[in-house]
Amino acid sequence: MAYARTLEDIRALIVKHKRWDLIFALIGVLALMIGILTFVALFVDMAIKGVPRLSLDFFSNFPSRRPGEAGILSAWVGSMLVMLVTAVVAVPLGVASGIYLEEYARKNIVTDIIEINITNLAGVPSIVYGLLALGLFVYQFGLGQSILSAGLTLALLILPVVIVATREAIRSIPIGIREGAYALGATKWQVSRDHIIPYSTAGILTGVIIGMSRAIGETAPIITIGALTFIAFLPPSPVTAEPPYLSFEWLTSPFTVMPIQMFNWTSRPEAAFQVNAAAAGFVLVLMTLAMNGLAIYIRYRLRKNIKW
Amino acid sequence: MSAVATSVSTIMPSGPQSARLVRRLGRNVKERLIEGMLFLAALVSVLTTVGILYVLLKESYVFFQHVSIVDFLTDTQWTPLFDDAHFGIMVLLSGTLTSSMVALSIAIPLGTIIAVYLSEFAPFAVREIAKPFLELLGGVPTIVYGYFALLFVTPILQALIPGLPGFSLLAAGIVMGIMIIPYVSSIAEDAMRAVPMHLREGSYAMGATRFQTATRVVVPAAFSGIASAYILGISRAVGETMILAVAAGMQPNLTFNPLEPAATITAYIVQVALGDLPHGSIGYQTIFAAGLTLMLLTLVFNVIGHLLRKKYREAY
């Protein structure tokens, strides 16, 4: 039936082609289901194995040789402190870079290099950042296998995410806002500070949260800088009783983080430790889910509320 | 800044006009300072690249003074920590390539189908629900996927394939493929949605069905973007670490059989980092040589992707 000659032929052809539409739609739903069901299987499997293990003790105990007494205290405290360093470094740097590239940068070769470079950095495997940190932060700068090294490493890792989110948020601000402010005699920085930054805050926040949720689950670069897998003490407290009340000793302390603790437990042959791994993994997934969910929610609100 | 102000006031006439000039000058200096600071922040990302290249090349240079490049590329054994040391990167490369092939043979077809479905077929509500779900799938920490591959997928595969060892490239590769699906599908979908509506309308006006429009108009028009999605997927697969370190074993093994356990470049780096190698030893330097190989590998794929994009870019 090379050519449709009669009405019946044409009808048959239409039915045949429409059938393909249906078949592909079904394949599409199936493919989507494979992805979603995998996620559900992963989540439910960990919940079934891990949730019975979750208790207050699990969060307030140090890791131990006895799986029943082991907990994730040093891991979650370590994760929080590393995240703090990462946020303090990555957010200002990323937002400043984004503002520079969108509002200030002239179209020249330096700008091109910076832009191409950011695109390429987003594709560099995370373990390579670990090697950078090992060679540069740990040994060359002498920061050691510390919270500071880990926080800086993860900050560099998520910098492209923050920059790209900042740029997208800034780009969606209509040019009329800038022109209005310039017409009233505002300088570039006044426009950026009073208009660009406030209007792009929600978009930037989304990017920062997604970046942080990626950083909190990163294992490879932190293993590479040589974080210990067995830590049964806490870093020195950032707040002290006597003046000046703030201590930065914790920055140089050895540490462990949630994903490393989970890796340690997963790679042990005893089933009891694997239950611990499931529990730690469940907590980790909940944290990243909560962060991603928050980011998705902010973006959703943003799309609904902003009408320029 | 005050020094600038006084030097200006000496050459300017006094009065309210000069006060304004001084103020404007101060403002310009401040503007310049802020611009400089923002520029320095933007430069950090360039410095990161420079730092990566510096560290990798410096340590690899020392490494290649001990080991000839020919041995590195042609030796069929990887035993850097044994007395009889061999440094054949092929061994680790085979693990990386095999696991990546498994992952991509899952991620590319499924990712593409999902992208076409979401962009051309799915009702609005389905897309609004499915996209965040896929994003969550991409946001799960890789160590969790490693756990899933080792303790959930491997037992299932062992039931299906008798004799499958407890560590295998297959289990790790499959889970890695599922992890990569969202990266491929979201970028490919963005590319397809960027295809102008009038191309579709033209196609429908000619009597084409959805499927025909999708495969013969939208996909070819979005090909450069889809190619970028594939390249990103490949880089993710090649650079993935924790799933392989947990589920594929860390035993160097020159094989292209996914049913065997084998170490990848990334898993080897993790293995060495977990041990206690002294700074400056040959074992310490091998991980930088391995990292350099990994960087070059991803660079090759990125260049291919760039060329593909250039060749097939459609402008509207």
C-alpha cells in the first residue's frame, strides 16, 4: 500500500498511524514508571530495614564496634558543620559571580573564558574535586584533613550550580526595571543591590538549596581528602562559655559525615551493620528530599506569584 | 578614598558644586571597587580549573618520571601497591568503560523516551507531577544508590542470573543508568520544548500524527540539545564513583564482561584514599595519574559533544 487510493485506504492508514501514537504513549508511561518505581523501591526498602533502627539513641550515639549501639552523632554533626562552611563560601561567591556575569561583564574574551569555564566545571566528576582538595588544600595550603578543607571542596563543587541559578534568576528580571532605576540616576551597584538582588532572591535560594542537597550527599571528594570513617568524638564547639564566645577551632578538627558513615556500614559484611546503613541512608534521603522538595515548592510559588 | 577626595578638592573650585563633584567621584571609586570584587568572585571558578589542572599535572609529572607512558598505556596489570608493581591503566579503564556502557544502554533509551513522552505526549498534569519526581531521582545521594545496588539489585540479579558474584559491574551499571535517566531526560526535554511551535503545527497541518511529528520533526530539530544530554550522561557515567566503589568491588580486573567484578578509575581512587598512603609515595601519585586519565576522558567526550552541537545546531 504505497499510495492511499480510496477512502478506506486512507482510513486504514490513519488508524495504523494513530495506533503508533498509542503504543508510544504506553512505552513512555512505562519508561517513566521504571524511573519512579525504582525510586519508590529504594525508599521503601530502606524504610523497612532502617526505620526500626531509628531512635533517639541512634542520633545521640557515636559509631561503635557493636552495631546495636552504634549511632550517627559524629556524622550528622560533621555534616552540619561542613555544610555551614560550604554555604558561607559558596553563596557569596556564586551570587557575586552571577551578578558580575549578568550585570557588569562586557562582552570580551575574559567573559567568554569565565562562561565556558563554568559550563565545563559543571561536568567535572566530583572525585576530581577531591583530588584538587587533596593536592591543594590538604597538603599545599596545609589545611589538613579538616572540616575547613571539606567545606571548601564542596563549595567549589556546587559553585557552578549557584552561579547558573543566580544568572537565570537575574535574567528573568525585565530590562524595564533596570532602565527605570538608571533613569533616576542610580548607579550600577545601587541597581544591583536595591533591585536585582531582592527580585532574584527566591530563584537564587532554589539554586542554593539544590546545590546544598547535592553537597550533603557527596561522598567521593570527602573520602579523597582523607576523612576518617571512624570518629568517636565531636569537633570543638563553635560557641564557648568565656569571651569571645565564638571559637573557630572546629574548622581544623578531623570529622566524618553522613554519607561516609553510611559507606562504612554498607561495606561491612555483617547484616546488623547494613541495617545501620539503611537507617543512616533513610535519614540522608529524607534530608535531601526535604531540601529538594523545598526548592521545588519555592520555584512553584515563584512561577505562580511573579507577574512582571 | 579620603586621599582621593582631598587631592580633588585642591584642584577644584570650592562651593556646593565641588562638593557634589567630590561625592560623585567617591561614588565612582566605590562602584569600581565593587565591580572589581565581583570580578574576583567570578574569577574563582577559573582558578578552580587552573588548580585542578595544576594539581593533576604536577603529581602526574612526578608519576611519569617513575613509570613510562608506554607502560602506563599498554601494561595489562594494575598492581601499584605490590612489590612487583605494574601500572596498566587499561585495567581500570576497562572497568570504567564496561560499567558506563551498561549504564548508558539504560539511561539513553529510557531518558530519550521519557523526554519525548513528556515533551510531546504527556498531558499537562502528568508532566507537572513527573518532572519533580525525576528531579528527586537525580537528587538522591550516590552512596544511597550504591547501597541499593549492592543490597537490593544484586540479590535480584543473582536470582535471575545464577553464578553472578556479589560484586558486579552489571548491578552497579544498571543502578547508575537509572540514576542518570533524569539528567538525560531533563536536558533532552528542554531541547525539544525549545523547538518552535510552528514546526509542529506545520507537521500536524500536513496530517502527521503525534508520533510522526515527534520522531521526524521535533527530534531532528532538537538534535544538538539531545546530543548535549547524551554527552552529559556519558560524563556522569564515567565519573560516577560511589555506586561502583560499593557494588562493583574494588579488585582491578581487565575485563569487558559486565558479569564480573572490577575496579574503575574512580573506585581505585577511593580505595587508595581509604587506606593510609604517605604523601609523596608512588601509590599517592597513582591516584593523580588516574584522575588525569579521567579528566582527559571526560574532556574527549565534551569536545565530541561540542562538535556535534556545532554541526547540528538549528537556528530559528
